[in-house]
Amino acid sequence: MPKFMKALNNISRSQAVFRRKRVSASDLSSAHYAFALVICREPGRSQEELARELCINKSTAARNLSTLEERGYITRRTIPTDKRQFSVYPTEKLLSAVPEIRKASLEWSVLLSEGISEEELEIFSSVLTRMEAKARELTEGGE
């Protein structure tokens, strides 16, 4: 199993390098790409929801969102029912960067899966989805 996890980590880090070379928004990191995609897919989510979606702790989410806000990629608005929480919205700057991020991610997926049959990809995807669900179950409620 450790070899399996190392391979997944290496693939993830390689994807970050690949996307970095293809996305012109040079002040975005690979962690910011994940935020960008989730925020643009569903604007108005709370910081807490984003942290849960991305499987990171709340303080890491807050730090990344502060950076994105400082650089003009997002705006945060207080949630009227809970003044301690913020809803996160993309700015035009983020909305214009997301198509490049999506294109680079799709290109990576296509290149990475070359030579692998559809059947193998479906089985692999199914296994990973089950493992992801288990990982979320094991860490639910904790940071």
C-alpha cells in the first residue's frame, strides 16, 4: 500500500508542475487551482464547506482564501445568519483564469491515461472513488 500512496502523491505533484507551465496566472499555486475550480463551480459556498470539500483544515483554507482575496481572485462576504462565517465568490479575474486551469487539467488527464483501456480506467476510477469515500469517512469531523 505505501508504494501505491507514493505513486498517487507523485502523480499529484507532477500534475501541479504540468499545470503551472500551462496556466498564465503565475501568482496562483497548485493549491489555488483546486479552490478556483470549486469556487467557480459553486459560488457562495462557505469557507468551512470549501475546507471540507478539499479535505483540508479550516485554517489552511482561510490562509489560501486570504491570499486569493489579496490577489484579487475572490471576494468574501459575511453570511447574514452567522457573522463568523464567510461566503466565497469568484471575481472576473478568477473566472478568466479557470478555463486555462480546466484545459490544463483535461490535457493532463488525457496524456496520463494514454495507452490505458477504458475498462481499466473505469475499474481504477471505481476503486479510487471507494477509497476516497472511505478516507472521508475515517476523517469525518476531524481537521
